[in-house]
Amino acid sequence: MTAAAPVLSDRHRPAFDAFMANRREPDKLSRLRREAFERFEALGWPTRQQEAWRFTDLSALQSLALQRAADAPVEAAALPTLDTAIHRLVFINGRFAPGLSKLTELPERTVIASLGQVLAADPQAVQNQLDQLPGLAQHPFTALNGTFWEDGAFIYLLPGAVLDHPIHIIFHATGGDTAVYPRLLVMLDDGARANIVVEYRGQGRYLQAPVVELSIDDGAVLEYHQLQEEAPQAFHLGGIKLQQGRDSQTQLHLMSFGGQLARTDLEVLLDGEHASCMLNGLTVGRDNQASNFYVRVDHAHPHGSSQQLFKSVLDDKARSVFDGIIHVRPHAQKTDARQNSRNLLLSKQALAQSNPRLEILADDVKCGHGSSTGFLDPNAEFYLRARGIPAAQARAMLVYAFANDSLNAIRLNPLRERLARLLAGRLALDSTEEDLTS
Amino acid sequence: MLEIRNLHATVEGREILNGIDLTVRAGEVHAIMGPNGSGKSTLANVIAGREGYVVTEGEVLFDGKNLLEMEPEIRACEGLFLAFQYPVEIPGVANLYFLKAAVNAVRKYRGESPVDAMDFWDLVHERMELVKMDESMLKRSVNEGFSGGEKKRNEIFQMAVLQPRFAVLDETDSGLDIDALRVVADGVNALRGPERGFLVITHYQRLLDYIVPDHVHVLVNGRIARSGGKELALELEEQGYALYNEEPGRARRAAA
Ligand SMILES: Nc1ncnc2c1ncn2[C@@H]1O[C@H](COP(=O)(O)OP(=O)(O)O)[C@@H](O)[C@H]1O
Ligand SMILES: [Mg+2]
């Protein structure tokens, strides 16, 4: 018996052929895969000579020949819950796990399903919507995902539909040197509102390279949360494309805790007047972890607003990169765009890098960016110790305080509380601020 | 209770304290006065254990124990308190959380269980009234955006909640109006008792109208130039530190 061809290596063509040989799907989808694969072949494996990949070290990933992941059983108890979420989609190794999911009590004018389910019921819906958003054309892992994705979550709200409860989506990988290509497609029609929590997690060594498409029409409102809590040996290379219509509002909370290497490339297109977007990023790193955010916000129309705050807390030899571009097109007057990156280093070997960039082609705009990197304030540490608080706890309190306003921007209580516990656990704090002030 | 013997200390290689001898017994309030730069805060920081202050000679005993060997948090747990001349702003740490962490740290050190939530709340409220502090300050970050007066009030509030056995107040009266000054004095006087000692560092005699000291010391050039009773403070107010190599009025102007 010959081993299956790797789905991630420097020899992709055989993997692609083997993969396609087993697919039963509409021609249009196969065509999309072929186009994506050709795009990947044209782009090639990223090198450090390319500006966009200069600070992302992929050598550890490149040396692996990752296989397509087989089905693997996962206990429900091993997966996190979110107590207000009644809609839950779980994907194990990129494939839908109905037994672990919960899709009852679906509201009207709303579709929450796996891509596979939608394909079976209404192939047109998937074919016409997938890969439709612009952006990330130069991102090789988005192209690989477009080639090898197997399943994903499909969320579609008709005009005016409002979801009261968050949708909880879990992408769990079981490791064993595998590559997993999760998908998420979210479409909010005019005036619709949704609240989504996506979690990436797993065990062992693997790559998750998700692609998320968020299409937010006029007046729609999205609160999107992403918790990257991959296994310590794992790689996470994700792409998010967000397109917003007139008067739409989004909040993206991007929390990066796990993986040996994690990178999210995010491309936002504010494609209507008065669209607003808030990006709240937090990286918590230790050991040799690397976490990167590459963000591009494109203001294409007047009166748009974008607010970005990306923070990182780095211990040991952890590294973070924030690379952000604000692009304001010539007629996008009255744009209000802010970008801020703040980094707290807990060790002399930790390294945080910020590359904020403005490309302002309109003249009547308010745009600003700032970045700061520093160590803990020794005066604050002494102040706490002088009140009897042990040094380690004092430092943990200060780190917690630094990160806490990123968590406070999350309105979804159960998620915020979980993140607070996660952060407190990382800092070996007994209790979170929330426990103590409530 | 606190015994300082022949204390010499340097900051950044410069000798600031040049042999201080001072003994405060339980139940006593000592005032330290002196011109700017004479080493008052240095003394307070050495007692509290701040980094960067190097003791080159002498010793400090707290109830007979060598204070200088203890980490700052151990000193606090042993019952020592410093009201900072410049309280530190700590964004993101709520006052109430901070206080509870401090109270529980001290309790843990003593082998006691964490404070009961209701008891803590009652204590906090009682002490808040004592220092006339608004409840909204509990939810705010420690000292963040506080006015000078609010910061000083917060120091006294912390002292009132932690109930240390020995407190050093470093110019807690500076920049306070008369009402705030009274609050500070009330805070100290409420804690005063046979078990407790205070070292009140001040630039003005004014505070000592409200906190009447048992002893007054004049610190000049890192040395105690003179000691006396409470009348010494009045004398200094009239004459300035001229007698101690300072032109009259300079100290007051510099402090303004
Ligand atoms: N942290 C410090 N770094 C450098 N110099 C200091 C520091 N603390 C005190 N000094 C110096 O020590 C001397 C005494 O200062 P200080 O103890 O603050 O005096 P006082 O409180 O009596 O005004 C001053 O000359 C001051 O510049
Ligand atoms: Mg001073």
C-alpha cells in the first residue's frame, strides 16, 4: 500500500491530482479548486525574500510533509462550550461532525449549516457565494485552502434577520502531521445581525489554514470573535476577507494564544459610505511561539471608520509581528481611521515588531497610527509589592491589566470570562479581575 | 518598634544618607522635617525596600527583626506601610481588586484564610467614610487620572484598610487643601494607638497641628541635625532651615 501524497509539501501536483480523483462535486466547484491551485503554483511557497513573509519563519513547517487528516473520534467533553450559544458547529479535521454539533431551534430567515449540507440541498448557493470576496490574492495559504478545503460552516442571514444567540464554531484538529483547511462563509444581508465565535484548537502537530469570508451588506451588524488556541506544536496560517456595505458595523476580536507559529492575514474592504469596523487583536505568547497579524483596511468610500488596536504580551523568546496598512482611496473623504499597536515584553529575549503603514490618497481625513513596546513598569511593581503582594503576583496583575481592556471590549460575557480565565491561567493568577470586582 | 542605627545609603553611587539614628517606639508619632533633597524620601524608600537604594552601612530593625533583609512584600506583610510621596498610576487594575489582593496577601502571610467578601465590603465602606472617599473610586484603576489630592487620600484609604502596625507617610500633606489635610490627619489619628508607630515626613508645620507628634527630627544632608518635641516644628516654621545651611524661605518656595 502506498502512502497518500502529502497535501502540503513542495510537490503538490500529485497531491492535487489524488485529491481531485476522489471528489464528487459540481463542476464549478472543481473549477474553483483548479483555479486556486494554479494560483498557488504561480505564487509558490513563500520565501523570506518576499516583503510579506520577511518576518514569518516557515522553515519548521516546510520541512514537514503534511498528510490529509483521516477521520478521528473526539469526545464531546474535550471541546469547549459557550453557555449562551445554542447554535454550534463542530468540525474535526476540517470535516463536519454532526454528533458534536447542535443545529436545532434555527430561527427563521437564517441558514446555519455545514457547507456539505448546503451543497447537498442547494449546490447553487455554495457555488455562487464561495470565493467571491476580493482580497488575499497573493496569499499562498488562502490558495491552498481554496484547493483542498473539504467542509466548513455556512451562515446566511436574509435581510433584517437578527440572531439573538451567538453561533459557536469549533475547528478541532487531531494532529499526526496533517494539514487541515477549514472554511467559514458568512453572509449577512441588509440589516441582518449576527454574533459568531470561532475557535481553532487541536492536539499534536498539524497545520490549520482556514479561510474566512465575511460578506456584510448594507446596515448589517457583525460581532466576530476568533480564539486561536491551537496545540503548542501546531501551525496556524489563516486568511480573513471582510467586505462591508453602507452603514454596516463590524467588530472583529482576534485572540491569539496557541500554536508554535500563528499568522492571520486580514483584508477589510469598506465598500459603502459610513461603514465602520473595529479590530481588537490580542496575542499572548511564551516559549518560542510566534504570532503575526497582517492587516489591510481599504477605505473605498467616504465617512468610513476603522479602529484597530493590536496588543501582544510576550514572555520567554516569543515573537509577534503586527503589520498594518490603512489605505484610503482618493474619494474616501471624512474617513476616520486609527491604528494602534501596543506590546508588553516580559523577557529580554521576547521580540515585538510593529509595521504600521498609512496610504492616504484623500485629503479630508482623520488618520493616525501609533505603536509602543515596553517592559513592565518597575514603579508599579514596587507599589504593589509595598502593599504586601508577592512579586510574581504583582507582575501577573500588571500583565493582566495590560491585556484586560482587550478582553473588556468583548461584549459576549461567557467568552470574555473564558478568555479572562485563560489569561489568568497563563499568568498563574488565582482569580480574575472579574471574579474580584463582581 | 523601629530602630534605625547608623544608616548610610547611596543612590546611583551617591551617598544620600550619612548615618541616621532614630528609634520609634510603639504608640509614638515621629515627624521628620527638612529641606528638599535632604534625603527624607530616600529614608522612606530604604525602609520600604525600594530597588536602587543601597544600604552601605548600618541597620534597620523592625520589632527586633532585620528589616533590610526582607523583600518589600514581606515588610508589608510584617505590618509596614509606606504612603508614597508620588503614588503610582496603575491602569487596568481596579482599586478594589488591588486592595483585596493586598489584604489577602497579608492574611496568607499570617496563615489566615482569604477575607470573607461581606466582611471586606463592610471594612472598605467604613474606611471610605473615614477618608471621605467616593465609592466610584473603588471601580477606577489605581490612581489613574486621580488628582493630586485624590491620590493622597487613596494612600490614607489603603492604610486605613490594611491597618499596618507601622506607617511612614512621605509628604502626604503636600499640595492638599485644608479639608484634605484634615482627612489625612483623621486617617492617621483614627489608627493611632499604643500598638502602632508613625513616621510622618512633612515639609510644613501645618500638618502637625492636626497630627501632633511626640518627637520632631530635622533631616539635613542625610543626617539628623536636630531632634526635639513638637515645639521644634513651630520653630522651624518661623526660622526656616537657615540654621541648617539653608537660606530662609527656600524650602517653602521649593515645595510650593
Ligand atoms: N531614584 C533616585 N534617582 C536618583 N537620585 C535620587 C533618587 N532618589 C533620590 N535621589 C537624590 O537623592 C537626594 C535626596 O532626595 P530625596 O530623598 O528625594 O529628598 P527629599 O525627599 O528630602 O526631598 C536628591 O539629591 C535626589 O536627587
Ligand atoms: Mg521627598
